Amino acid sequence: MNEIHRIPLRSEVDRQDTWDLSTLYPHDEDWKKSLAEYEKTAEGIPGFKGTLGKSAESLADYLDFVRDFNILEERLWVYAELRQTEDEGDAAARTMTGRFMMAAAKAQAAGAWAVPEIQAIPDETMAAFLAHPRFGEYTIYLKKLLRYKPYILSDREERILAIHAEGENIAAEAFSVLTNVDMEFGSIETPEGKRPLSHSTWSVFMENPNRDLRRRAYETFYQCFDSHKSTLGILYAGQVKQDVIRARIRGYPSARAAALFPDQVPEGVYDNLVGVVNQNLAPLHRYYALRKRALKLDTLRHYDVYAPITPAPVRRTPWDEAVDMAVSALAPLGPEYTGALAAGLRGRWADRYENKGKRSGAFSSGSYTGDPYILMNYKEDSIRDVFTLVHEGGHSMHSWYSARSNPFMHYGYTIFEAEVASTFNEELLFRYLKDQGEGDEFRTSIINHRADDILSTLYRQTMFAEFEARTHELEEGGVPLTTELLREEYRKLQEKYFGPEMVLEKTSDLEGLRIPHFYRAFYVYKYATGISASLALAERVLSGGDTEREDYFAFLKSGGSRFPMESLKMAGVDMSSPAPVEAACGIFRRLVEELEGLIP
């Protein structure tokens, strides 16, 4: 009888392969004591009410309190959230996040008066306050805060919204539990025995050269989503409705405008991205035609889009070897960067491998006081996971530099900027591997992989961005978002982006109901703008000298001291222009042309 390869329980994972959260809290009990301290400290918030406009010292005293309180809040939240991601079914960890959310909502309600009170300080008075020496670390924070003046409500209304905030994550939480815990995908029979099908192993099945295996995994995977389609549709429709309601309450012209306002990103940047990519769909359709030809298929199916179009060399990359590879690829950034990253990855920044109930995918979670942790579901037989590792390492090193270069109140960088630091690393890894001289087979394979990565990050995320814009427009126009309508709108986009070669399955449009990022409105477009910026910066750094590299490090160190468009311009790329997106589409086109020349 064939052996079933079982996903281990969390308790069965080697400790060295898990993250060490002690830079936040040594144990859960320490966290609980800190939560009690947080709740006690929050009781002092009302004592500042009515004092903020009296003098510069009064406002500075309050901001000192807020700084220390928010540092504590961040530690509590990051620890609880990371503990929960270890096993989404762990009741104790979920209780911790629940307790924190309740305490944080109570604290936010207690302090709901503060922002309106700061906004009410006359402009002349605030200008005088900002000149006071105690405001050095708060100047940027206050200037950014004052931008929200048109959208800040009364004390009572802000308090109501703060109380309501506790329930705003219910749709996202329900989606996470449903898809990561409750949904069971079973196992797939392979030549090596039965293999479990999960969110983590899904990509491995889709990359398998055995088409029948891909088809069976695809059908099994989406059959499970099909059985929950109505629930998934209601959850996403509820999330969109929440986005729209929140924007309307505050007076933003749309949910998209509300989402882009914090980063001071003009809506034209979003429209520019979609427009330029739509004008450059021809190389994408050429690539799918090449894929169909290379795989010798009569029809190209949705489960064929991730399989290597040439036989991939057999390669296993153990964790330590992947770290060595990352260090070599990122060497142009210098020994400080690679040394800190290698020490973290060889140590316990990363939670390395899959376990039962663990959140799928990968992410980096940096904080001001703790290590910049990385969640992985690393698989040695997937070169894609090495790219994922350097990607998340880019996020973590961005956090590492930002926390060391800024005061807490403006150390946090935006997602818009974050995707630059991560995809920059991927480009350096690609160039390193391409130049290793391991033969035409590997060269073709790595070019194929890079084309797939740019496709996924630039084209696919732009398709997602179009979907988000459309669903929110429909909701704002009073059109009910039924499961059927969501699927219909998503299928239209699939047909446009995949082009004439693709034959979609009946369940293919269910993909639009399984994307976790849709529960953070207007987030995904930043992947596409990020890779456009990073490709331009990688070329600038690798072809330049010390000045260009230092410009890039100035960007990594800037944290939240500038708006993202400003920090990227400082690094050497102007995202208000269509040029970076056009250049990124051009790079993809050249990769397709190179593949056409390499594949008979």
C-alpha cells in the first residue's frame, strides 16, 4: 500500500524550524501580563482630553504617551497574530487575538476624541507647536494626520466608529477560518503515493509536468470551493459593502479614493497601471500561445498555466542552501544587508515549513521592537520557494532598516513601497541564477520562471485590481453583489487576460472568491506598481555605482518619513509616469521573445 504523506501537526515540527518570538514575548504568559498592562494604561487616555490645544508641552506629553502605548500595542498584536498563524485552529491562540482586539477596540473608543481635538487646533497655533523642540519625532506624524482633517468626524461619531471597528474584520476572519481550517481538500494519488492537497501544496501540483495529475488536483481543489461558493460569495460581498460604507461615512468620494488617500497616491496612478497593462496584453497572449505549443497541447486549460514549459532540471534546494543562494544573489547590496539577512534566516526569524492548520502562503511581519519575522511554507523541490524566500527577505530587511533609521511614530513604510523591496530581490536572484552557466536547460527553465513571476505580479495582480475596482463600482452603484455576478465579472477578466488560447473550466471563475488579498481593499495593485518600480531600480543599481546603491538604501531607510511616490522618486523612479509600467511590460515581452528562440 502506498504511504500517505501526512502534514505534521504543529507539535511535531522541529523547534529550529520555527520562529523564535521571544524578541516580542518569551511566553504566552508574558503576553497576558503585558495585555493587562495595556488595559491598565488605556485607562489613562481620558485624562488627556481637553488639554491638547493648551500648550506645546501638553500636546507633546500626550504624544509621548501615545508613542509608548502604540509600541506596546504593536508588540501585543504582532505576537498574537503570529501565534494564530502557526495554527489557525488553535483555540488558545485565537483567544489571544480575540482578547487583544477587544482591548484595542476599547482603547480606540476611549481615545476617539483625540484626533478631532488635534484637528481643532488652529493652524497658526499648530505651526507654533511644531517649532517646539519636543516635536522633532512627531512632526511628520502630525503633518500626515492633519491631511485627514476633511474626513474626521465629531467626537461622538468617532467613538461610534471605534466601537464598530471590532466587528469590521469578521468577513476576513471567517474567510480565513473557512479556507484554512474547515475546508478539507483530501489527497491526490501520485506515482510516489498519496499526497495531501492543501493551499500550500496546490502550487506544487500545478507546477507538476504530469497533466493528468494537474487536472485531478485542479478539479478536486475547485470542487471544494464550489461546495462553499455561496458562503464565499456572501463573505466577499460583505467585505466590499463594508469598504463602501466606511468610505461614505467619512465623506470620501469612493472606496478606492479612501484606500489610496493615506499613501497620497492619485487615482490616476491606478488607472494608468490598468490602462498600460491593457495596452500590452499582446505579449501575454503570445506567451500563452507559446505555452500551448511548448506543452504540445490541443487546448490550453486553466490548470496548464503554471506548469514548466520545458523540463525543469531536477533540483532540491535545502533551506541552508537557499540562504547561501540568497546571499550570493544579493551581494551587490553589500555585506551589512546580506549578513543581517543570513543571520536571521539561519537563526529563527522564519517559520519554515508547513504544518496542519498553518496559514497558507508566505509573509513578512516586521515591528519596531521585534525581529522582522517571516512565515514560509517552504518546499525544497520548488525553486519558486527560493524566490519567495528572497521576496519575504526583502520585506524583512526593509523593516530592519526602517526600524533602525526612524522614530516609532513614522517608521512604518507603506505597502506601496514594500513591494518594491521584495520584488527587487527577486530580480537580483533571477539575474544571478541566469548567469550561473548551468546549461541551456536550466537557463530556459529560469527564464520561464521569471516570465511567470512577472506575469503573476504585473499582469495577474492588475487583473485582480480591475476586479476590485469593478466590484466596488457595482456596490457603489447600488447593484447587489451576488455570487453569480461576482463570478460573471471575474470570468470576463479571465477571458480578456488569458486571450483566445485559453479554454476555461466551469469552475475557473471561482478563483475570484478564493483570493485572501481581496479582504484588504485595493491592496493588490501595489504588487504591480511595485514590480514596475523594482525592475527599474534593479537596473539602476546594477548598472550604476555607489551613488545609485546609496539612493536605494536611502529608500529602504526612509520608512514613513515620506509619501511613497516621493520616496521612490528619491530612489530614482517616477511612478506618476507610465514609463516604469511600460518598461516592465517591455521586459516581459523580451523574456517571451527569448523563450520563443530557446524553445523549438
